[in-house]
Amino acid sequence: MSRTQYYVAASADGYIADRDNHLDWLLQYGFEAYQEHYDAFLAEVGALAMGARTYEFLLEQGAWAYGGLPAWVFTHRDLPPAEGADVRFVRGPVARHAQDVIASGGGRNLWVVGGGVLAAQFADEGLLDELWLTSMPVVLGGGHPVLPTARPVDLRLQSTTHFEGGAVELRYALHGPEHPGWEA
């Protein structure tokens, strides 16, 4: 059974981008220590969902890194398509598109790439199954929060992974009656 996963890195104080919406603080770490772990995660992904700012950031990085995976971009404005990518632009609430987005993964997992507001919309609708949060050893003091939900969300720790340099990945299952497998 496929899962909807929010796989994200954040500062130790819970921000995915700084106050100016920059990621310089994260990019300073390099990704060699995380590559094998990331590759294993990505191998189980069948589709992506992201907000417009995340999509624009990825376009600025150059070559599209997700091959032919269907990428659903939730936006209120017109954006250019990424060359060589299967990008599908949608407008409106997550719940309106969730069935098509999840089905496009062909039974594999859906990765909610970002941002936090989009992931929170999935969580608020009971459509987010897992949070894979890599806590980086830095404090930003403010910025864009990991998961700004409209209501509290209970998490159950599934596993931890420690990385060289002090980062720790915390893998959580979302817990509650709206999530599969929940028992009181």
C-alpha cells in the first residue's frame, strides 16, 4: 500500500527556510552523508507534490532531478514547465486533487516535497501518512515552520537515523482516526 510522505530537513528549532525564504543554512552541509539514505527513499516514490515556491526553487537549481516521476504543482499562478519533466499544475484544495495525485504514483509512495503549508494541507485533510524529518544542527530563530497545521497532529516515532555531523532523521507515522491503521 502506498504512503503519502513528507520528507524534509529543518533547523533544530523547526524551520524549513529562513525568514527570507532562503536555504543557504541547509545547503552548507553538502549531501554526501545523506545520499545513500535519500536514494533508498526516492526509489520507493512514484509521484511528487509541491507548492509553487518549492517548484521555482527546483527550477533555479538547473536540471530536473526527478526524471519522469509525475510532479503535481499546487499553484494559483501560471508557471513554466520544467524541461523533460512530467509536471502537472493544479489549482484548488488538496482534497480536490488528492485521488489523482496519489493514483499517478502507480502504487508507489507520494512524496510531498514542500513546502510546509502544502504538507499541512495534506495533514489537515488526513491525507499525510508519514513525516520524515531530518533535524539539522543549526538554530535559525525564525522562518517558515515545518508543518503549520490548522489543528494538532499526533505523531508516533517509527525510527531514527543519525548522520555524521549531528543531523538526526526522525521518521514519524501520523496518528489519529483519519489515518490508516489507527486504533484507539
